[in-house]
Amino acid sequence: MTLDEYENGGRTLYSEFAEAVAAILQASIAEHSGLRLQNIQRRAKEPASLRVKLTKAGAANNAQIADFAKDVSGCRLIFYTNGDVYRFGQSGILRENFTIDYERSKIHYPDNKEEGAEFFISENWVVTLSEARCALSEYRRFAGLRCEIQVQTILDHAWAEMAHDTIYKPMSDVGFGAAKIEGMRKRLRKVMQEFLQPAGYAFDKIASDYAQLRDGIEMFDSDALGVIAGCADRNALDDAVERFSNYVLPNYDDYIAAAPEIIEVLSNAVIRAPRMLDIPHKAYGHEYPGTKSQAIIAKICRILESGYLLYAAPERMFDALIAMRSAAVTDDERKPIDDLIRRFAQHDLRAWKQVGPGLQRLLVDKIAALDDAEFLARAPSVTIMLREALSSTVTGTSWKADAMLLHSGSVSVTDDLKAVRRQALHELERLHVLLDDDAARKDVRHAMLAAGNTPNNSGYSDLLGEVIMNDLTHVFGFFTKMIPGFGLEARRQLETELHRKFYAYHVLPPGMADNAQLAAAHARLLEAFAACRAALEGDLDFDRYRMLVGHDSVTRSMWEKPGFDYEASTKDRSSAIEEMVASVTAKTADEWLARLERFVVTESNDGAFFFGLQEFIKKLAHANPEILLDWVPKLSDRLATWLPGMLHDLSEAGQGAAIDPLIETWVSEDRHLSSIAYYLQFAAAFRLDLLLAITGKGLASGEELVLHNVAIAAARQSAKHNEPMFDEVFLPAVRVLSARKLFGWAGGMFNWNQVSLLRGLSTAQTEALLGLLLDLPRLGSNGEAMLAVLAEENIQAVIDFIGQRFQHEHDGFEVSYENLPHGLYYLKDPLAAAPVEIVAAARAWFDRNRSLSEFRGGRLIAELFPNLEHPLYPLLLNHIEESRDGIEFVLSVLRAYEGQTFLHPLLRAIVGILPPDDELLRIVDIVIDSSGVLVGDYGSVEAQEARRALVAEWETDESEAVRAFAATFVKAADNQLAMERRRADRSVALRRIEFGDDGD
């Protein structure tokens, strides 16, 4: 349509088109309850205004107006807030009803806050009716017509209208009013920047708060707490708790009055969670694990810790925490409850400002009121509370819009604080006496020692120092009285703690030494230390125990020189062990064996815990092997744990001929098979016949530890022995273990590259082993090390295996299955040495399943060749030049590189080949737009600016297709930058309003 045609009836068509677009928008917006439209305007451009626009554009008289003006038809959507504008954009209304011309659309938003910046804010979308709508008779006449839809807030609209009627339309081209117009423009910018934009954000926050309140009152009126109480499964409970936390809890007018009921319902939910139905989530045709009890418990504990509830009803919270802890079944369930108990009992800064140690007074009194049976049943919880009551540190947290502030200080000494601390110690003493479990008693002693801790990261007064030392004196006085009833390990632990406190307090700091009261308290503390040490000394059994057990045991030199001198301590220990070995004679042998049996009753998962005992056995094997040989057949099951070491040490001592008959007898009698297999891992006089015999018995019995140890023995001994152990020992053993989903054997070695078991394997042997590894949920570093050894001689088999793991993950859909470790180490070099095979395999995986190619072959290539190292570029370029499928494959690889700059040559090549309307160009956009970690509110803005600058360089490319793509991308990037700046500014402003931070 030309301008003449427009003036002679054509404007009516555009006006009707604008009415139709407005009607469609109004009907669609009405279906979305969350969109609040203030007004919708529509118009067809006045002919005179259109003539001016066409003249400025240099259009000929017979030019098609649509080629030069995108806003002949126009609609303006005026919403109340920025949030409404955002929700409209997310609603999909434009995409569902129109075809958007992204090249002609423009997002207006100031690119900076500096003088001269354009402050017109609007989203201007150029659209045509969708094909489906144009097929309808009432819309057919509008086919091909464009309408510009402006989306603004009411404040932005007011500013735009004012600007349009003043500075947008100058009174004269030259010579009149320019200076005043510029002054008005500056004032308009100031109005927008200093008043309208902040007001818009304030309206946003008000609307957001009201929406949350509206949703909350709906839940509140529907008995939100009753919904939580009525949930029958954990998935429903998780959702109900989440909604209550977000929409109801923050809106109570008097949450202190409501707190008892809230705490009651939430704590009951914690109590019920472990026993509730475990129902899987279902989505996209698959089942996912349902919500676990520990997840719900952790969520409820976070809610109870919130400022609304933690101290709102302390007596009710105390009872709730006790009940929750008693109902927890697993350690994962107990941990968040214990953390909440600890947080509740802490000296909190806000609470201290109001009531001093009043909360701790309440807790100690509640605990003191428990009878002995209740006290014992609640021991874990009350131990944590009493320990926190003894802390000398006050902590707190506060928030600003852009920071979390951690506060730490010391408690103020009052008579009430002293009384609370003494009462807390009294209750811990009472509990210690009542308990008969060593681990629980250890926790109690650890809690009591908190009385001797000075404030964290804070100075403290002399008066507090005196209180701490007096209380610590009392603690060690109690320990001294209890020592006669302590076992060996409890004594050792006490001595370790005694030495640590002695090291901390053996001398007063210079600033305190002149205070007579402090000096007297310090003298009393040193006397208590000495008395406790004296009570521990003089027990010969204990002297021996602490040298044989525990890596942190105290030696004599450590008392002479406070601190920890590792070399001196090691020398003390070795000297003591040599004396003990010398005391083992034929006459004392039985006594010593009985003594060791008592010593090893202590349990520990720390491999260094019994280093002293291991050294004792080794020295005894060399000094008096006959005694050790005499002991070996008499070992209890517990002491037999050290049998492999005993056999090894005896062998080293030249007693191989003596131990072989013993081993042969044990094997024939099916005794100590796992221990013997473990010994054979390191035996210098290795015997394959014994390993084969144990393997056969293990396969017959199916005993898992035996099979594990023979497999690892075969691997370790293959470094020194050439016997064919793979087929006869290793593979049969690991087959049985793998069938039971036991893959510890894959992680039983950290040095697969140093053994020969996996070298020289046939294709069949390699494939058999890889077949077992297919079901391994996580390869881990050791499994990866095993693959790296196999890859040295059969790289293709390993690459095929990786493809099989990709497929296995897809077919099995196990959430816990990890096809490859994140961050290859051992496999990286052998795989990177085969770029041709890797790219060929990745292409094959792509052809088999394109949807996940980026996360499989793409990720693998990106990990092996993080900078597209040679020859990756020519290999990928070959696929680009080969076919469109090849281009799609390469794009799936490049998507794994997070938009790195060095991808651009390949992307240019792709753009130069593809036709301008190919949908793969959208994937090119995605590759360019990819980012790694974004930091801060404006991280995405900075990333987009960098991407725009890089693609802008394409505008000088010799290929017209590349130049056209670059121009389109840059324009789209400008729009995206405007939207990202607007999002970031809004996010920052809303957060500042929420935290009352004006940003100064």
C-alpha cells in the first residue's frame, strides 16, 4: 500500500487492524489472572505524520509504506508495574497469537545512567497475525499487515507522553528554542531517574507483597496448618510445608501468639516424616525418587530456625526439639535437628540484647527438671544444649541488600551467667554419672570442656577469663574424681584433652599476669591439671595402652615442651614400644596376648589409630618370632584383624617356612581366608596355589570379602609375578561381586598403571571386564584409572565402552548413574591421543541419539580438547563441509564449550554454508549466547556485551550470509541487553527496598 492509497481509504484497514489486535490482546490478557492491564490504546498513524516519516526515510512517492514504517498500526499496553510487564513477556501471549518480527522489534531501556542517556522505556514488538488466525475469514484481510505493540508501565507511559509532546517534537528546526528544549530534556531525564523509576520499583514491591499476602490469606483461610497435619505422603507434605513457609508464615500479624501451634504442627510433621509413605515423583514417563524424610526434616528445621519462630515460644520449642530428635531414625535425619538444637541454645546476639542469658537459664532449668529416666532418654539433645550454655561467645547475623554480616562477641559476666554455667556443669556431671555408654559419656565430657573455651574471634574481659578458668578447674576436678571408673580409651582421650588445655593455659598472657585474681584462678587451674595428670599416671597398663593405641596420644616429652613435636613424640613412642617388646618373654607371653586382646576392643575407622600396635607387632616379629608364631593360632576374631600384618612381619623376619604350614592348615579348614588373601596381596614369598585355593573356596561360599581380597591380591601381585591370574582369579571373583552390584574391587587399587594384570589382555578379556564395569554406578577415579590402563592397548574398546555407558544411562534412567566422571584425569591423555577415533565415536553417538549429544560426545570432546586443539578444528570442519547433519553434529559439540571465543571461526563457516532461513542458525545463536559462571546481578549484561562485540566483528566478513547474520544478531543483542539491564536494575532495586538499603 502506497501513501496515496493509505490516505484514500487504506487507513481504515490499518485502523481496523489495530482494533483487531487490541481485541485479541485484551481477551488473552483477561485469561491471565496475574496480569493487571491499566489501559490498552490503539490507532492507525495519521497521514500527515506518516508522510513526514516517509520523507525522512527518503521513500519514493509510490513506495510501499510497510517497507519504511513499522508502526502504521499501533497498540499500547499500559500495565501498572514492571512486574506486570515481566509477567506479560513470560505469558507467551504474543508468541501464541502473532508472528513476531524480531528484526524490526526494539526494546528501549537506558544503556547507562550518565548524562545524555535515553530514558524512554518501552518494549516495542512488531507483529503480524499468525497463519492460523489469518486463515479465519474475519482476519483474512489483515494478512501481511504489521502492528507495533508497545508494552509499558503506567509511569513509563506518563513520561513518554510528556516527552512526546515536548522534547520529541521540536518547535523549529533551527535557530529557536534549542537551548530550552535541551534543558527540558535534562529535567525529564532527572524526573525519570530520580522519581519515576524509584516509584516504579516501590510499586513493584507493594504489588509483590500484596500478591504474596493474597496467596497467603487464601492458604490461611484454608487451614494451612491443617493441610500439613493431614498429609499422607512425603511429597504432599513437602509441598504443603514449602507453601506455608513462603505465603503464610511471613504474614502473621502476631506470630508470637501463633508460634506454639505452628511449632506443634511442624514438629509433628518431622516426627511423622520417617514413617510416611515413600511415593515416587512421576514426570515425562519416568519415575524419580520421592521426597526423602531427611529433606523434609531439613526444610522444617530451616523454617523453625527463622527469625519468626526460633525464640517466639522457647518452652514449646524445647519440647518440640526433644521430641523431634527422639523420633529421628537415621544420622541424616538427626543432623539438621542437632544443628537446630545447637542454634536454638546458642548465645544469640538479638536474644542477649533483650534477656541476657535468660534463654540459657530457661533451658538449664528445663533440663534440671527432668527425672533420671527422661534425662537419659534425651541425652543427645540436652548434651548439645548444655554445651552451648557453656559457650563464652555471642553470635548473630544481619543482612543488607548485597551482604550478610556475621557478628561475634563475648558474653557479659553477671551473677546469672555464672549460675547458669555452674548449673549446666552440674547437669552434665549428673548425666555423665547416669550414662553407661562410653561414646555418650565422651560427648558429655566434650561438652563440659566447652566451659574452658575463650570467645571466638573476640577479645574478652579479665572477669570472663577468671570465670572460664574457675569453671575449667571445676571440670578437671570432676574428671579427676571419675578417672578410677574410666576405661583405657576414656583415660587416653582425657589425657589428650588435658594436654590441649594445658598447652592453652600453661602461662597467662602478659596483659593478664598482673591481675591478682586472674593469677590466683590460673594457679588453681594448674593445680587441677597436675592433679588430673597424677591420677592418670602410675597405671602400667595405661602407659602401655597409650603407646600402642591412638595417633594423638600424649608422650612424656610433650609435657616438658608444651605443643606438639612430632619427631620427639615418635621417638618417645618407639622407645616405649622397644621396652615393651623386650618385656615379652615366654613367661609373660600369655599375659601380653590377653593384654593386646583388651587393647583392641577399642573401635576406630582411622587407619592410623593402631600404628603403635602395628609397630609393636613388627618389632616383636623380628625380636621374638617364636612368641608371635605361638600367638597366631590363638587370636580372637578381633585381634585376627591384624593377622595379615603379623604374617607379613613374620615373613620379613625369615619365618616363611614356619608360617606356610599354618596358612595351609587354615586354608584347608576354611579359616581366616579373607585375612590370608589380604596377606597375599603384599607377600614377598607369594604362592599362587594358595591364592587359587582361596579363590575356589570363595567362589563356592560366595563370601564377598574373600572374593574382594583375592581379586586385589591378583592385581597387586601381577606387578611382580607373571602367572596368568586374570582368568583364574581376578575375573571369576569380580564377576560374582559385580552380579551383586558390589564394585569395591574397581576402587581397591589406586595404582592400576603400576600392575601388569590389565596389560596384554585379549579383546575377549578386555570386553569381559568392560562388560562388568558397565553397571558400575560411578566410575570414580580408580575406575577411571583402570580404563586408562586398558586404553593404552585397546583405545577403541574403551571408547566403545564409553558409548555403551551413555546408552546404558539412557536405557536404565537411573538418577544415581554417572556415565563418566566430571573432570577426567587418568583417561584424559590416552583419549586425547586419539582425536580421530573420538570424533568418529561422538558422531556415531550423535546419529544414535541427537537429543543428548551435547552432554555426551560434546562434553567429552570439550573436556579432552578444551581449546579445540589441533587436529580438532579440521576434523570438525570436515563434518561441517560434509552435510547439514554434519553441521548439526558440530553444533552439538560446540554447545559444550560455553560460548568460548575460539569457536567463532567454525561458527562463521557454518553461517556461511547454511541458507538464511535454516533453523540451525538458531543453534548458532545458542552457542554464541552460552556462558559459563555469571557473577553478580549484572553478570549476564557483561557477558552479553562481550558477545555482541565479538559478533560485530563478523560484519566485515567477505560472506554476505555472515554479514547478514551478524547484523541480525547485533540488533537482537541490543534488545537482549536492554531487557537484561532492566531485569538487573529491578532486581537490585527490589532487594534494596526489602532490606531498607538506599544503596548509599
